[in-house]
Amino acid sequence: MPTGTPLRIPATVQRTATVIFLHELGQTNVAWHGMIQWIAPQLPNVEWILPQAPSRPVTYCAGQSRPSWFDIQSLPPGYDEWDGAGVASSVAAMEELIQAEVHHGADPRRIILMGFSQGAALSLLVALTTLHELGGVISLSGWIPHRGREQIVHTEPCLPIFWGHGRNDTEIPTYYSEESIAFLRDVLRLPMALLTFKRYEGLAHTINGTEMCNVVAWIRGVLHLPSIIR
């Protein structure tokens, strides 16, 4: 389960949409607060919610406790590795968070899940299995774990997806995105018109300003939010 109360960056005008952002392995929501604050003024109708993953023993870190949505044995992730209990707990926590927002009046069709690396993997697993009709999902340097696909193989996703990945990423190589997208296209039959896939030259396992500007434009487009005139 997430640790503590999620960080929130409220909308500065009437709230009409919500983005839930999930951080990566070994990181905190506080570390992403500055980046989200930087892009938030460009989306004044959006409230941002940043949950914090619990600390748990991580095999990749020699069993030391790290903030993690589920256990990871290696990077790049192995084909067969799968922490079923950890994933189930984190998926349930995100479902609970989404349900709480809906209970307080949010339209699920205006809720977007967004994550980086491990947070992106969890965002995709939730978005592709939830019974809520979400507004979309954003994967930054993410992947769809192979063992997790057994749970979504019978779904028919119809939500917009933004997928960004650095070409120089060695922790989650670009191939992981390309192979995951092929699964969406060939197995789940996701209409490719719903997918925006961008690769970033010279970018390793991180994000940059260009990618974030692309994310802002994509959110604005799928939610039909007004542009900000400066």
C-alpha cells in the first residue's frame, strides 16, 4: 500500500481533470514534486496526485529496502520475473485511489494515470485492467511485464496512450517499449490511432523538457483543455 497521504498539486482554476503520477523504483514522490510544479501551470484545470510507494526489500538492491511498487530482480527486467503479491497490492491501492476520486465527484474519463519506469509499468497494468473508463495513460520509459499480460490478454483497451522513451536508455531499453506496443497492437488490438509513441535521441533513463512539453500537449489534447496564452 502507498505510504502516507499522497502529495497533491491542486488546480489553480476550476478543476476538470486529474493526473495520478507514479514514481520509479528507489525514488520518492517528493523528488518529482518540482517537475510536476513546473508543468502544472500549463494545465491549470488539472489536479496532480503523487502517491508514495512503500519501502520493501528489493532483490535488485541486494534485499535492501527501497521505495518500490513491486519487487524487481534485475534491470533490464527479466522476461519471467514477477512479484505477483507486490503488483496485486499496488494495483489495488491505485484502484482505491481512483475510486476515492470518483467518490468525491471526479469523472473517471478525466483521470489520467502517468508513471516513470516502474511507475509506468504499474500505471499500464492498472489502466489495462481497471473497470473504470479512464481518460488515458502515460508511460515514460516503461514496459508491460510479461507475466502481467496473462491478466489483460482478454481485455479490449480503447483508451489513449502516450509512450515516451529515451533511445539511450540502458535500464529499460527502448526495445521494451517497442515490444510492449507490439503486444498492444497485435494481441489486444489497440487501435493505433490511440497511441502516441515518441523516442528521444540522446536521452537515457530519465526525462527532459522536450518530453514533458510533449506530455503537456498530449494531456491538453486528449482532455480538450484550453491552451495557455503567454
